[in-house]
Amino acid sequence: MIVAGDQQLLKQINRMALVRQLCSEPGMSRAALSETVGLTKSTVSLLVRELMDEGWLSESALRTTGALGRRATPLHLDDSRLALLGADLGIGAARLVATNLLGEVLAERALPYDNASDAAACIAQVARALNELGADAALAGRTMLGVGVGLHGAVDDATGMLHIAPHLGWRNVDVTGLLRAGLAGGALAALPLFIQNEANVAALAELEFSGQRGADPLIYVSIGYGVGAGIIVNGRLLTGLYGFAGEVGHTILQQGGPPCSCGRRGCADALIGLQALLDAVYGPDQPSTPAQLERLFTAAEAGDDRALAAVEAAGRNLGVLLNNLWVAFDPMCIVLGGAALRLGERFIAPGRQVLLDCASATSLPAPALRTPQFGANTIAIGGAAMARHYLMRPFADHGIGAGTGTQARLA
């Protein structure tokens, strides 16, 4: 027996199947959708009408097909009536964006924390900024669909808990609960809320918004103070049993190598991350501040021998990590992101060469290696991409942060 709730879920699954198909093949007609998705033409017509009324889809000019009968009307995602919100709870500051369904930024905010060591205060500050962003004049008349947040630490999918963000000093923080409390009573209170590790979020930006085809499986490697990865397989984010998949910063690259913050030795974090570079160039006793990081970037740019040697060594270790990810997941594409990319080819070229040498030894083509397309907003845009990703997959299990599914129209 099918109950009303099952029928509603089935209908939503069918609706979003049409939307996802148009994401990958914009311009399809109703008849083509019916044939591709496997729904009757009458069902597709009904669902398309609903999706157009709600702002998901729009029509373009009639297309002549040469066949007898009604001319085909191409359908596309509508970029003018819906919006997604994304946030990057970074180290020292947050970045927030609002995008349309295509990932185009409509409004954005950069938000330095008042007190980066106080997790609750930072999250309350971000909640206030999200409310302000949602009320931005650039979003007037749009329907807000959901909020996605990227966190620089280990996130438990099952509980919405940030277990540890080592470079922020945050431990066991209920980010979902704190954000819900901060948004309570406002126009965004009932929106679906999605929370993930920043590398996973950045990987979803590449999947949903980059327009790259033939790039699945895809791995996004985020290199900042530490190292993490987001892994996409068959259009899905691989998160693992508790959401900790992709913590590649704590894969051991060098047995007995330098000590890592996790208590082990030779981890990728301790050999590749910016914190490791700062320690190698300036010593572990020096403070790790934004000013010190700028000093490192400037020294490398100026050709300082010690800085260049440390960067090249880190790049070679990056190549070892890339090879390990290649043989473990066989991706079509690896995207390198994070603050370390400011070191440019001095850092990337040694890693690329190690990967190519490994590929040459096996007579197999190495995966494509590229950088992200979204600049400093990659993780914030990834938050918006995450909201779109899960809203278009109502059958997916995406943790307790998903909220009620209610939409809110903001004037």
C-alpha cells in the first residue's frame, strides 16, 4: 500500500530527475525528457509546468525539428527566480555568497571574525551575516532554496557536529544547532541547512557548477594549513561511515617523518600543508599568523633559497599523495585548491612531475590535473552547490542538517 507521504516523495524524486537531466543536457524538450527519464509525456508536462511555476525551469524559443506535429520547446534551468546561499567558515574570516541555480554569484560578503577562538560567537556572527545577505537588494523577489556551509575540519554527517577544526582550535561544536539558533525567527529559519567539510563542499562546486563534463570520478584536494580531499564517485560525494572520508592529510607519506598535529609522524599535513612550510622555513616556535604566511609567499616569490627548497620538497610530497589518490580511486580529474596555490608552479610543478613519472612507470595516462574556477569564493560557492546537490536528490541521505525542506520567499 502506498501512503500519501510515499506518493509525495515519488513525485519529488521525479520532479528533480527532470531538473538534474536539464542540468546535464540543457535545451531538451518535454518529449526528449519523457524518453530519457522514462516518464509518460503527460506526467512530464505536468511536472514541468509545476517546476516552471516555482522558478526551477524556463522555456526558450521554439525549435524546428523537421518532424510533423508540435515544434519542440527547449527547457533550461531558470537563473532569474531562485537563489542559494553558501558560507565558508574559514580560518580567521568567513565568506558568504548568494548564487542563482547556475552558480552565478548574485551577492557576497567577506566577514572577519570578531574572536576567531570563540566558535559560538563566530557562528552567531555568520548567522547574522546570512540573514543580512538574504535581504540584499540583489535577491529581491527571489525564492531562497537552502543554505550550505563549508567547515575547515572533521564533520560528522550523522550528527551535524564539527569534531575538530585544528587550525581554528574548535572541538566538538554543534554547528548545525548554533546556526539554527542564530537563524531562528528570521526569513531563513525554515530553510534546509547542509553542513560539510570544506574539501567536500569545494568538490561539489566542481561537480554542480563548473560545467566540466567527463570529470567523474573527481577528487578535489584542498591544501591550506592542512590537507583534505573531497571525492566524487558516480555523481555522489563519498563521505564514509561517519563523514570522515577524504581526511587525506593524515595518510602517512613518510614513515618516521616529521611530527603531525594528530600525534603521528610523516602525515601529508606535516609534509605538504602551509603549517609545515612555515615550520620548515621559519621554525616551529614562530607564530603562525596571516602576516607570517604572507611573509612566506613573498619570500617564495622573491626566490629566497630556503623558502624555495621547502616549497619544492612539499610539492614532491604532494606528487606522492596525488599518486596514492590516483591508484586508490582512479579519477578522471584531480582539482588542486586552497591557499597553497598562491605558491603557483613552484609548488604544483614538482607534484605534477612526480605524478607523471609514476604514470610513465606504469604506462598508464595520469588523471587530468587542474585548479578550481571560483577563486577565493570556491568554498562559499561550494556551499550553494551543496544545497542544490541535495535538494535535487531527495532520495539521498545527507545527515541531520537537512532541515524541513520548506522554502522562504524574501522580498
